[in-house]
Amino acid sequence: MPDPAARLLDVTRLVSRVGLGPLTGVDRVEAAYLDHLRHGPVPLYLLCRTSYGYLLLRGAEAEFLLAALSAPETLPCAGWLDRLRGRRGPKMRLEAGLRTRAMARTRHRALTRLITRHLPVPACYINVGQTSLRPETLRRLRRVPGLRITAMLHDTIPLDFPQFAREGEPERFAASFAATLNTADLILANSAATAADLARHAARLGLPLPPVLTAHLGVTPTPPDPAQIPGDLDLLPGYFVTLGTIEPRKNHALLLDVWAKMLAEIPEEQVPRLLILGRRGWRNEAVFARLDQAARQGHVVQERSGLSDAAVAALLTRAQALLMPSFAEGFGLPLLEAAALGTPIIATPLPATQELLGNSAIYANPDAPYDWLQKIKRLAGGAGTDCETIGTEYQKIVIPTWTEHFNIVLKKT
């Protein structure tokens, strides 16, 4: 497929994440697209949905956006209207900076005219953050002459596990999912498992399924920096790490049960530490209460958020294993990041996980705490069949790169 005359990358999600700490999950994917496309031969434009309408920016403004994400304290003051309404946070300040740099802007309902007037054709709209995949937005994009729509759907978890989602998210996702299938020219899937889920739900709902292109996400491990590990973390006599937002589907409750059992059987000074790295999410009050209690009882279970990527990488490098007892994942970037660092992994045998890691992980069901306990104990002891298997199987893992990802995707967009 010949290159388009322009690519239009939606950066709404990235703008909304400024000031919230290190990027995670889908945020990293959008940032990788922004960084790669700004260096490409095809002219890049950026689209951002704000409280007051849409901003259209030249690709050169990617540098300003990426700098703002890494140093939000350098942003200008919020706009006068935001200040009047008491909205002065990093997101409002970033939007104010982007407004001064925008080549054009418009109210929400005039999006079609904005893009038609300013973008060369044929052009390709790319959305990998999902934030702007709203039915009305997609309808307005569909009316732009010569514009192809490409959207990445990272998973179907809100449809499969609505009990784990934020309030109202299953309904919003269902509307977005239907609108995307009805309007997109191409859908990107991050794994064959996700592609199968998309096809399953499209058939269930009687929706047309556009062409689906599967491309594993790239992994670029951050160099570990032990100097950035907080000095007050208790890492002896060894530790395990779980990484990700503390939300119900990540199944932190199982790990807390496992550690409670170990504390009942083993003297506290001999129990390996559990490091829970990630910010608190939603619908998880019982787990939050247990974490608050654990913080008052000692250093066996330690919760941290906002650590730098270099600190997390350093902790993973020294960990006895990464623990991922999730009920559902569309991809699982932390798994590959840990594998790239040579860290053993105990995980749920989900389709996407097995697709990425094959036999290179130790698998345990997410509703089998005794199985997790035994496997964690064996790794903590540094001996046993599991450890020997990991040593040989890790050499077989192929860590996907962003170069490989874009070599697949950009031929079709």
C-alpha cells in the first residue's frame, strides 16, 4: 500500500496523562507511536480533543508534548478560562500550551471541516489510545474525504469482565467498540488472542469486522538504575514483585492471601518481601484496606507507586520473580519487560501470556492460592524443577521490538 500524504495521530490520551507519573500500559503505546511517526518520511499531524474543542497541530509539536510528559513542572500557566473555573492542573496547563501552538482549532461539532480544510489527502487517522473512539467523533472522521481510519483495540476486557471495570465503563466501551467496527478501515490487535476476542464479540453482536492486523507491541527495557531504588524499601531476605494498577482483575487479593499464609507458617524475618508497584485503581476497597493494614504491620508487604522506570527495572532485575495472577490481559507489557531483563515469571496461563511467553513462564491458575504458594516457595528457595526449567526456556523468548511492530503496521497505514 503506498504511503499516505499525511498521518494524523490522536494524542488525546497522552495529554490527559500529563502529571500522573510514569507512563504505563496503553499510554506507553501512544507515546511510542508519537516518537516513531515524528521521525518518519510521511508528514505527521496531531489531533487532541480538549474540553473546548479539537486542536490540530503539526508533528513538530511532538517534542513539546513529550517534554511536558517528562517534566510537567515546566508547563505554562493554565488559560484564563481554566483559571476562572478553578482548573489549574497539569492537563489544563498542557492544553493551554498546545492551544498556542495549534495550527488550527475548532469546536467539537466542526471536526470534519477542520481536518478537510487542513490535511492533505489521502490521509490516515491513527488512534491507539482508545480515548477518542467515541461514536460521534468517529462519525465526523468518517465524513472527511480521503481519510482512512485505523484504530487499535487493546482488549475486550470490559465486555468479558464487566465486574472488574469502572462504573459505566462497560457501556461506554460497548458503544465505542460498535462504532469502531462500523467505521474503521483497519483495526490493529496487539496479539492473536486479542484478534480472536474481537472476532468473537463482533460475531456475537452481529457487527461487521473490518480487516484486523495483528502486531505485537514493542518492548524497549529501561536501563536499570539501582541508585533510584528508594532507600527505605526492605528487600531482604529476597523479594517478589507484582507490577500494575491495583484493580480487581489484577488479583492482588490472591497474593495477599499467599503472603498471609507464609506469615502464619514461617518466622517473619524469613518471609520474602512482596513489592506491589502501581497506583491504586477502582472497585478494590477490600484490597486497599488490607494494604493499609499491612503497611502498619511491618515490611513484608510493601506498596509503592510513582517509581521511575529505571527504579522499577532495577527492582525487577534483582527480584526472585514477577508475579502476575491476573484474571484477564490483552497483552501484558510488564511480562515482556521482565522477560527482557531475565526475571523469572509466575503468571496466569492466559491466551495472550502463553502466546508471548510459551513455556518460558511458570503458570498457576488465578483461583488456586495453594498452587501459587508452593511455586513461590520453590523460587524463594532458589531450587527445584521450576527454576531449572526457567533457566533453559528463557533463552527461547523472542522479545518483540517497536521496529518490527512498525514494519508491519505502517505498510497498511
